[in-house]
Amino acid sequence: MPDQTSIQPAVAAVAAAGARERGVRKEFVGTVTSNKMEKTVVVRVERRVPHPKYGKVVTKTSKFYAHNDENKAKLGDRVRITETRPLSKLKRWRVVEVLPMSHKARAHVTQEEV
């Protein structure tokens, strides 16, 4: 019977091989704009890109449906999302972590809710 010390490196090697085959997954940081669905949040991600012709920096937004398994993300929270396999018709992202908000951002969210 093999001992535990010989099994550990084998398990680590298999996990590393799986991560290598899967490739690098995209990650974004955005703001939760809706949490009305069960185990799902809508995340708005903003990015600043230069206009192709004029060069002016323009803010573009994208909306992603992300899996929120433990319902930790609330309305207005900053979250980090990562790509995953398709979970439903629209969900291809999952919430990795809820980031701490600044006091200024928290005050802004509470004023909007009133």
C-alpha cells in the first residue's frame, strides 16, 4: 500500500497538468448591478479604450451574468469574475471574490437605494 507522501506529488502533478490544458482564463473586476436572481448576479465591467480614429479615451461598458453560488455579492459590491464553462444560456462567468469597497463608494450606493 503506498504511503501518503508518495501520493501527494502525483496529485499535484495531475492538478498542474489540468490547469495547463485549460489555459489562462479571463478575469474582470466590475460592479454588481442586479442580484434579483437566485445564485446569479449581473456585473457591469467598465474599460477605457482610445477611439480608433480620433484617439480620445472612451469608456465602454459590458454586462456579464455571473454565478454567485453562496449569494455573497450584494447590489453595488465590487467583484472579481472569471471565465468558466457555460452554466446556462447566458452565464459563462463566476464570482471569484467580493472586493472591499471604499467609504466613498459605499455612501454613493446607499444614496442611490433611497
